Amino acid sequence: MKSNLALLALVFTASLTHAGDWPHWRGASFDGISTETIKPSAAPKTLWKAQVGIGFSSFSVAAGRVYTMGHDGCGKDTVWCFDAANGKTVWSHSYDADLGDKYFEGGTTGTPTVDGDRVFTLSRWGDVFCFDAASGKVVWNRNVRQDADLRIPDWGFSGSPLVSGTTLLLNMAESGVVLDKATGKTLWQSKNKDAGYSTPYPFLADGKKSAIIGSGRAYIAVEIATGNVLWTFDWRTSYGVNAADPIVRDGQAFISSGYEKGCALLKLGANPPTVVWTHKLMRNQMSPSLLIGGHIYGIDGNESKNPMLKCLDWATGAEKWTFPEAGCGTVAAAGDQLIVLSDKGELSIGKATSEAFTPTVRAQVLTGRCWTVPVISHGRLYCRNAAGDVVCLDVGGN
């Protein structure tokens, strides 16, 4: 499995990053799992802190710099670049943006994407920026939504840009919009229907670069170069919140959504894919699950309805265990170690097994609401809360 993911990363990454870098949402292999070996202490040392503003954007780390986004509460989004070692601000760029606090704190939700010497961002309102990664100089920017008069989903565009060769794929419209990454020119766009909230997930279909996108009504696979729809799997979720990225392995795909929708394992190869199994034991409202070995680890349930961390068997969908203390938090991994940040800011780290989750590390690292997936890179763990408090912890990786 790991070798296949490494090949996928090579195919979709234009310029190689350093080992241990986390250049975009879900990391170098697009699976939310770091290859680092970590050795955290019972109370991980805080290396630095920062304040980035309101939001839920995660982190990207490359070439010794860490990138994220936030909102100042007064009409401005900001893209931040910090020195990964000490937290000093390298550069920042602000632009006009609504807070968008509909039923939640609002603020930014997407995560910057680093591609060599460029950084790409997509705002909730359709602003796309290309920055010079080192200086923060704007190479180009445009509001794609306004230019094409696209519909805005209820909570704005939330997926991160996906770089594929010379192009940039965005989860906008029904099944994506592709731009020339050098100029921002639109190369193709899909039907003007409701987008979902996931980040495009890259995979190869008959040797062609393709991606799976969660729309407002389905999960859709497209050929990136042309926009040709390969298959559509109808997946109607309340409010159109198909937010969790799929997991793809060996010709199968796992999808999951909250609001009591549930999950399914699909067999790919036909249009539409066929269902291997489906039930409501895993309902990823926001963050996607992880696949480690033969088991799925993810947050089941909506934030207001007793959510918890769960483990399912990939092949059968059988529930193996639950960990209620996670609440509506998030889960990442380094090797076989699960890194769980609860919705109340408690960090728990322990081995990923199908028997139970037994943390060897438990530490209160943040307060307030925590819905953002933490990122591990070069032995540092980056966490944030909705208010924009960022903490960088030493977890002793290599």
C-alpha cells in the first residue's frame, strides 16, 4: 500500500519536497499519515506559539516554512508563513473576506498547497492566490467564483487546491474547475451546480491522472486534463455536506458523510461503482478517516450528537472499538501511532490497533473548539483552535 501511495505522490507532485515535509492537505501521500517515527513525551514540549485569526485551516510545511490561514474578525483573511523552527513570521498577506459565521465561528477553512517555489490558496468565497513561497509576493490572483458566476455552497468553498502537473484543480461547481497554475487561466469548468466541501483526491484511472471530488449530491471521478466524468456515485447528504475526502486502495474507495448519512466501501471499475458494504457506523461530518493496515480510524457523528473516534474493519465494515473522549475532534497518524486532538484541545497519542485505543500520551495543549487536523512534520506537531491559537510541539520525530 505504501509503495502505491509513494508512486501516486510522485506522479502528482511537480517538484519533489524534502523527506518529512507536509506540502499540502493530507500530506505528501494524500492519506493523512506521516512516515516519521515519533517519540513524544508524556507532556510534549511547546516550541512556539502564534495567533493567526479565526478559522479551521490546517497546515502545510515545506522547505523549513509552515503555512496556514485565518480571519481577523473585521473583514480580512490572512495567509501566514512562519519559520517552522521558531515560529517567527516570514511573511503574511491579507485580503478582503467575509467572516461567514453561519452556525459556527466562521473564518478560513481551506489549507494552503505548496508546490515547489509556489503556494496556492482558495478562500471560502472563491479567491485564488498564487504566492512566491519564500517572499509572499503575489504571482497572480483572481476570484474564480465571480468570474464564472458560480454558486457558493452554504459554508463556502472549503477544499484545498490540488496541483497536477501544470494545472490546479479546485472543488468548485459540480465536479471541479481546472486552472493553469502558472497564469490562473481557466482551462475547463464543470456544470454550475453545488460543490461539496472535500479536497480533490488524486488517483490513476487507466494510467490517467484523475481525481474524486465530493459534490453537493455525489462523489464524482473526473479526468483532470479534460474534465471528463469517469463515474458518479449518488450520495445525498443533508445540506450537501460531503466534506470528507475518500480513501482509495486496490480498486476500492471508502466514502463517509455526517448528518446521519453514513459510509460505504465501493468497488471501482463501473459507472456507477458497486457497493461492497454500507452502514451508519462511521459518519465523517468534516474530517476524513485514515486507513492503516486493514482498518479505518475516524470520527463518527456530528459535533452536537455524541461524536467519537472509531475503528472499522476495511473489508467488512465491522466496528472494532470506540473512543468517546475524542468528541468531534480530529485524527492524524505518524507510522502506526494515532495522533488524536479532541474537540476540547486534549492531545492523545497511542498505537493504531484493532483491539482498542490506549493513549500513551495525554496532554491538554489548547482550549476552545478544535476541529482542525494536526500536522506532523520533522518532529514537530502543529495544532490550532477555532480562535486561531497555534501551538507547535516537539514530538521527537525523525
